[in-house]
Amino acid sequence: MLVGEYLHNLDIKGRVAVPKKFRELIGTGAILTKGLDGCLFLYPKPEWERFSQRLRLLPVTLAETRDFERYLFGSAVEVGFDQLGRIKIPEYLRIYAGLTKEAVIVGLLERVEIWEKTRWGKFAKRLHERSEEIAEKLSERGV
């Protein structure tokens, strides 16, 4: 299970180390793409395939389906780990996520999110302030 929060530096080439326990769970490669809320999503290949299969069930006649597919799949790139456990984040994804120096790597069960440190701090603060409200809404949905 991908869980936890880690702070890592990006090097000048746009590479960032992925925590060892995440690499062990992800395996040999992953898919990196634009995420929601201004972060990047890093999916293990098997989970990306499961996610893709669910999206394929949505009707392509809906504009939202086409737009979401363009958003996720159009920006997706396959990444592998180098000998130091780093992935190279393409420039267009670094720009999207505001990544320059420090990245927060957050495990969220089946995927990893990569955040710019300041952006993550602001988002996490808002999340903390709304945690009870969110828990109540999820409880109403049976979680």
C-alpha cells in the first residue's frame, strides 16, 4: 500500500527520488501524468491499466469523457527509476505542477501524488481545516 509523505529535492535535470518503499511497491516502471489540484499523479502500471479500463467504459460521446481523457492520457508519460531511484519529470509536467526545487511525495493507496512544497503546504492546511466536514460527507456515503 502506498502511504506516507516525503520531502525530496529535484535536481537540475528535473529528477526526483521516489521513496524506496514506494519503488518496491510500484515495480519497474510507472505512468506519470497531470493530476488534479495542481499536483502530478504517479501510477504503478497495473493500477494505471485498471484505471484506464474504467475510463474506457465511459461513453466517448460525452464531452467530459473526451476532455478528461485528453487531460490525463495526453499528458501521460511512462517513467522508470534510475540506479538512484529517481524519475525524470518532463519539463511540461514540472511547469504544470510548479516544481522547481522541492517536491512532496504523497502515497495515496493506489497512486502517488507529487506536489510542489509550498503548494502542498497550502493545500494540506485547507484539507486539515475541512477534515471533519469531509469525514462527515464520506460517512454519509458509507465510508
